[in-house]
Amino acid sequence: MSIKQAILGFLSWKPLTGYELKKLFVESPTLYWSGNNNQIYKTLVELHNEGLVTRQVQLQEDHPSSKLYTITDQGLSALRRWVLSTPELPQIRNSFLIQLAWADLLTPDELDTLLANYEEEIHMQVAMLQTQARRKVIAPERTPREAYLWAMIAKHWLSFHENELNWVRQLRQELDELETGKE
Amino acid sequence: MSIKQAILGFLSWKPLTGYELKKLFVESPTLYWSGNNNQIYKTLVELHNEGLVTRQVQLQEDHPSSKLYTITDQGLSALRRWVLSTPELPQIRNSFLIQLAWADLLTPDELDTLLANYEEEIHMQVAMLQTQARRKVIAPERTPREAYLWAMIAKHWLSFHENELNWVRQLRQELDELETGKE
DNA sequence: GTTGCCATGTAAGGTGTTACATGATTTA
DNA sequence: TAAATCATGTAACACCTTACATGGCAAC
């Protein structure tokens, strides 16, 4: 249910069309889920019905007409209420951990290539997040505090993946020691 | 779709009933999602139809009859194939980060209590994971390697939450400095 | 006497993913 | 000539959550 709040959040920054919102969602690591048409366009209709946003249709030459959504006062206070609500624990779903749980079925070599694949994927993700952080993605920076919060959100993602990298590297090394120690 | 594999995994350890599987799922931080009747009982029927498990009905006095599921050779090789498949990146959904993104709507005090709440929740989670690790939850330990893998899976969860704690503590402190520096 | 354990399952609804549909314009 | 961008939306399906239903027995 937090896609509603996320949309209200972006609209509290500036009026946007569904299409622009979609791009913001897809580009954001925190929100890339829910970044699909189905949810965004449906949710915008709901928000409009609830009076939390207003809609202006813009007719364009050469392009399909777009709908610009603007947050209302009601929308702003709903957003504020949600931002104040008690936070939930993060959810992680790591199917790789389930794979690992049964990886004793594999030979040492098979297991090591599996781990190497995972390490490589995480490594690429870290690299991607770093370049993304460098080219300073669009973000509201209305106050120093807001700029800082957004920087810390980006940092959160980086540090999660770095942590993951360290973990898998340690795993590979210790498994290697376990194998060589056996001989 | 990894609930199928998770169930096959547990059954590769030993034959289990749906009820026992459910408990294993609910108690596992890695798998607690999907730990509901709806998915488990449905999936067991599917696995049975696909010939990956066999089923023995056990009539009991004083209790409802239970169904014991045993993995077949086909099931084992399906599991092995899946364990070998290229791993996916972990998915994290942290609605708290979205709250934070728009937390510039709040006063410094409101923001700090929000962060304090989150810190407290994470802290409790860490404590829970630690006691859980101490009382050594049921786990297959057929080889030293398997025991090590399961220990590292548990460690993964701990280290994620410890990382989260550090992050939120840093955030609180630096926000505090930002505020006091302003005066 | 209410709660919890055993043990199966169903129902309803919310959330998320993937793919499709339209149709003109620009870019490789 | 194939693809990407703009811009809206629909359809089908998979996945997940919550709650309900049954019914006896044991514990507090």
C-alpha cells in the first residue's frame, strides 16, 4: 500500500504526469518495484477519486495527450500523516540464500562457481549504484536537510550491497579453507 | 516460484508433513514469507501431481490424520538443477526509506522520534536474531560444509540488521549536528 | 473457560510482474 | 529497417496476506 504514498511524495515535489512518475520509479532502486504501468495508472485514478490529487489534461500536437497530476492540500496532509506513522521493518527476499541452504548437494567446484556468479552480480550492482550516485540523479533538494536525507538513502543501498559483497567473499574464502584443510 | 524449491529442500533433509513444513517456514527469517497455509498446502498438491514427492496418509487417534511427504528421485534432481541455476539479486523493500524521502515535511523533533522508532525496531530484531542463533535452531548438519553454510545464512541476517543499525545511528547523529550547527 | 497445539484446508482480496495495444516521431 | 521516446492504458497471471473453518485434547 505504500505506492500511494510514494506517488504523493513525488507530487509533493512537483506536478507530474503518469509517464514521468513511471520513469522516476523505475530509476529509483528504493522504488523500482511498483514501477509498472498497471499500478501507477490505477493508483493515480484512485488518488484522484479520493481527492488527494487534481488532474489537468494537456492536449499536445504530435504526441498523445498527457495528464498532469497536482497534489491537493488533503493529499499533502495525508502524506504528512503517513510519513509520521511508525515505520516497518525492511523486507528482504533473497532466493540465493535458499539455494545456498541446499547447496551441499553440489561438488566443491560447482558450489564455488555458484558463489562466484553471485559475487559477480553483486559487484556489478555496486558499480552501477556508484556511477548512479556520481551522476547525481534528479532529486528534490529544497533544503540542506532534504539533500542530506536523499544522499543517505542512496548510501543505504550502496552499503547494503557492499555488505553483501563482503559476506560472499568471506564465504568463498572460508569454504576454500575448509576444503584444502581436509586433504 | 522459489517456494517449491524451498519445500523440496526441506524434504531432501527428511520427510515432513505440511504442518511441520509450515512451522519451519515461519521460524526461518529467510523464508518466513510463504509460510502460510495457502501456499504450502497448494504447493504440496502441485509437487505431488508433478511426481516430485510421494504422499503417505497417516491415520492417528485423537488427532486429525496427517500427510507425510517424501521427496522422489525426480524431486531430488529437480532440486539439484535449481540449486545450480544462476542466482538472482536480493530484493529489498524498505518502506521506511520512502517515508524518509519525504521526511523533510517534519520538524526536527518529529523526524528524530521517527528515526528513534526505527532504530529501536531494528535493535529488537538484532536481539531476536542473536538469541535465535544461540539456541541453535533445527538445521540439517549432515556434513561440516552444510553446517557451515547454514551458519553463514544466519550470519547474513544478523549482519544485514547490524549494518542497518549503524546506518540509522549515523543518520541520527549527523542530522543532530546539522541542526545544532545551524544555530 | 479460554488459549494453544495438532492438522488439514478454503476464500477473498491485495500486490506485483509481464506482456500487450495504440500510433506518431526521432535516432542508430 | 529496427529500435527507442512519448503517453496512455488493459489483461492475465503469479504471489502473498489475512482470516476463516473444523474439532478434539491438554494446560493454565
